[in-house]
Amino acid sequence: MVNFILNRILQSAIVMFVVALISFFLFNFVGDPISNMVGQETTVHDMNALRERLGLNDSVIVQFGRFILDALNGNFGISYRLQRPVDELISERMPATLELVFVSAVIAMVLGVAGGLFTGLKRDHWLSKIILTSSLVGVSLPTFIIGILLIYIFAVKFNWLPSFGRGEVVDLKGGWSTGLLTVSGWKAIILPSITLALYQTTLILRIIRSEMLEVMRTDFIKFARARGLKSRDINYGHALKNTLIPVITVAGLQIGSLIAFSIITETVFQWPGMGSLFIQAVQFADVPVMSAYLVLVAFFFVIINLIVDLLYFVVDPRLRSEIKN
Amino acid sequence: MRKEQTLTWWGRFVDHDVTYSFLHSPVTVIASIVTVLMIIAAFCAPVLTSYTPFVPGSLNLLDAFMPPAWEPGGVSEHFLGTDGQGRDILAAIMYGTQVSLTVGLLSVLLSIAIGIPLGIIAGYNGGWVDTAIMRIADIQLTIPPILIALMIDGVTRTSLSSEVHELVAIPVLIVSIGLASWPQYARITRSGAMVERRKDYIAAAQLIQTPTALILLRHIFPNVVGPTLIVATIGVAVAIIIEATLSFLGVGVPPTTPSLGTLIRIGNNFLFSGEWWITLFPAFTLVVLVLSVNLIGDWLRDTFNPKLR
């Protein structure tokens, strides 16, 4: 097991290295960083001095080494557009995105598992058919259209919920600002989190359903029935447990894509998170912010994948015994 | 009694299993009719409508913010109303669908053009070539295509001046979506090629020393291309969604040649002031288009691959 974990960590390190390389080339060779930093009236002499001071005349390998060291210390340079350190900008906006992703992930897991179990266990129930049909429509609805529709219905027509921002925010220790402690914060997170969760919900629902249908046909479930176990024990104790592996895989990948898809939701709802910071960076060609976001998102992906791989051991006893032998 | 030998190609077509299954799936028939109508409306837009919504000189600001014909204040000349610059919404949607469809189809073609050769090479050769190609595909698959497309688009935006970028925006978009989605086609083609290469006819071809390139092109390719094309149908729907999303975020096609996503983005600003038709009609068109293509794709998958549910 230690070998397996080390192997995975090594693979993750390789992925991070490649992402850092791309991000480094993005930063250094797309456009001229110097001309992006200085004003119109700077002389050539001053520009050369700045170039020397920032170490842009060193060899590529030296520069890359320095980039990695800086990145490990959380230093990604200064935003061209906002003229502030990138790490400061990102850490200011990270709580908003992570709270949104967390709430959406909970919604998607709860609704997805519940709906998947229901449609899997009672496949001929009329409600199952409605749930399945609407899940196909859900897949065809782009995230931003869901957002627009929700805004139109709940914010414009009925005026029940706010359509932008995260409401009143409370500052916690350690620079974390949370919207989850105020009523207006909860009101503000409802629409964006539903928007973000909908696609993921349908995906998890469909996987649980097809896995449940498959597991219910297996011999060990028939045997459990023959033994006269309660249906509840069979359904949740035996069947659900055996559907968990694909669900964990997909759920893990989906949390990663929630972070990426939060770009869209944050734009629609003007949510002050990392995603809207990134989209502004793309629009204004703010390369330091773009490369920092790329590294950070890749880091999240790698960590999530690592956790998913480790969770396999927790849920699958076969893997544990395989490793022991 | 049916006489096999006298059947024309049309007769065989009508008699075929696939035709039967198609005609007995009303949802698919409706979805196909809707899709074909939308394609016709999009690409025949210059013939079907006299409005030229994206020629600035032809717009009249006095026509701005007209509601749809059935609402109070609407006129029948602008059936779905007009936007803030007096553009006819229906005509704008027709031209916008044209851009959306073009980007969707061409980017899927690009993904296929990259994915199929790489998949065939990986599956046929095996070994380190296979490992290398599939590792790259695996890593790329963990990152959502929309993020990759955003990155590629962002890089070109940075390295080109804004005038040049406006000119190449649509090709850049096609390339970024195409590059972002090749791994899934490579995966399907690879698994097909791995099955085919163990068959006798390939061994026979190898025995008479057919050049490898010829084996791949003449023998493997025709046998693995089918499933890939079926997945590509759903791929078109996904590509249209990605394009619309990028355009909505303001990094896709420029407002001078708007796609459906751009129209929704423009209209979104008027949602709060009550001009819902500017954004909701393009949005509805997009959803119907994507849903129809998805339904056709689902049907194709079920018909040609009964093992898949």
C-alpha cells in the first residue's frame, strides 16, 4: 500500500511539474512581461534595468527553477490589471469559490444519491420516469442558461432571492470570509449553488441508478433475499455499498469540474470568487493571474484524484487484501 | 412476398432495420425534423429573412426594444421582437445558429481528425507508443474541456493584437474546442483498434507485407470509425454548449458575428429591465438545438450498439 501511495504521489508530482512548465512558458513567452508592467513613457534603459532586476536575462532553466521556488512559496508575481500581488488576490477570493463548490457538492451528492437509489430500486414507478426524463433535459441545459432562468424566475419575477453577490460576509480568523453565517449569505448562495449542482446531480443520479440496477441482479443480493434479510438492509447495507466505487470516481472528478464550472456560475451571478477573477484575467490578458489559476486548479485536481485513489482502499476490501498478499 | 434482387437502393433503405427502428422512435423522428429545420433556417438565413441584423447600417434605433408580436406593442414584422439596437431577434437567432453550428461541427471534425489517427496508432502498436498517447489523453481528460478551451483562447488573446484577434476569433475557437476534446475519440478508436489488430485478416495483411500505413488506413480505419462517429454526434452537442458558454463568458466569438451564446450574453443585460425576449429566445433555441442533437445521438448509440445502455 505504501508503494501504491508513493507511486500515485510521484505521478501527481509529474502532472504538477508539466502544469508548472506550461504555466511558466505562458508567463514568460506569451507577450512581453516587461511591456505589460511599465507605462508608456519608460525609457529603453529603464526597461532593460527592470528586465535585469526581474532576472529575465538569465537562462531559461534558472528562470524556471526560480518560478517553481516562487510558486511553492505562493508567489505568482503581480497582476497586470490590478497591480496587486496575485497570491493576495486569489486568497481573498478563494473562500467564496470554495463555499460555493462545497454547498453545490453537498446538494449534488444528496439529491443524486437519493434520486439514483429511488429510480434504481423502483424503476417502473411514475416518479422514476419523470426524474429520468428531466435528467436528460438537465444534461442538455448549459449551466449559464440554468442560471439565467433561475435569475429570471426567482429574482426578476418573484423577487424572492438576490441575483448577484454573496450577501453579508463575516470575517473569520485567518483571513477567511464566510457567507454561511448570515441569512443574506444563505439566501445569496441558494441560486448559484443549485445552478452549479444541477448537472452534477443528473450525472451522479444516472450512475447510481445503472449501478443499482446491475447490483440488484447479482447472486449475492438474491441470496440475501433468500436468507430473509430486511429489504432495507439489502438495499442500503449490501447493494448501495457495492455501487460506491464508480460513484466515488465520478464524484471526485466532478468536484474538480465544479471548481472549473464555477467560472460560469460566478460570472452569471457576479459571485466574487476565483472564477470571475480568472475570466477577467482572460479578457484582459492578465497572464500572472491566468498562470496562477492554472497551477492552483491543477493542484486541486491532483489532490482530489489522490484522495479518490486512497478512498478506493477504504471502500473496497478486495484491494486491501490484494495489497497484503 | 418480397423479391430481394429487384430491390433498388431506395427499397433496401426503406426495408432496413435502422430505418425501421428510426420510424418507430417518434422522439427521434421529431428531434431529426427539428434539427434539419434548424440547419435549413440557419444556413438559408440570407434567403429566408430580409433583415441583415449584423450590418450596422441597416438597423434603425427607432425599432429598438420591440416585444414579440403577441405582446402589447409588438408588430408582426418583428415576430420575436427586437433588441436594444433594433435588430430583429428571429433573424439574429438564424444567423447566430449558423455560427454555433459551424463552430460545433468544425471543432468536432478537428477532434476526430486528431483523435482517430492517434487512437489507431496507439491501439495498433501498443507498447510505449500506446502508453505515451493514452497517458496524455488521461491527463487531459481529468481537466474539463471548457477550461482547456478557455486557456487556449486566453493565450491567443494575449499574443495577438485585438484587431487581429477579432479576425481569427472563430478559427481560434474551433481549434481550442477541437484540441480540448480529442481524448475521448482517441480512447474509443484505440479500443476498437486493439480488438481488430488480433484478427486474422490483419495477420494475413501483415504476412504479405502490406505497409503498416496501408494496414492502418485500409483495414483498421474502416472497421473502427463507426462507433467514433456515433459518439461524435453527441460531441457536436457538447461542442455547441462549450462554444455558447465561452461566447457567453465573453471570450468566444466577437459581437460582430454573434453566435447564440453571444446573443444570450447581450440579452442578459436587459433581463432585469423586463426585456426578457432578447435573451430567452436565443437561450430556448440553443436548448432545443442541443436537446435534439442529444436525442439523435442517444438513438444512434442505442441502435448501433445494443450492448450500451
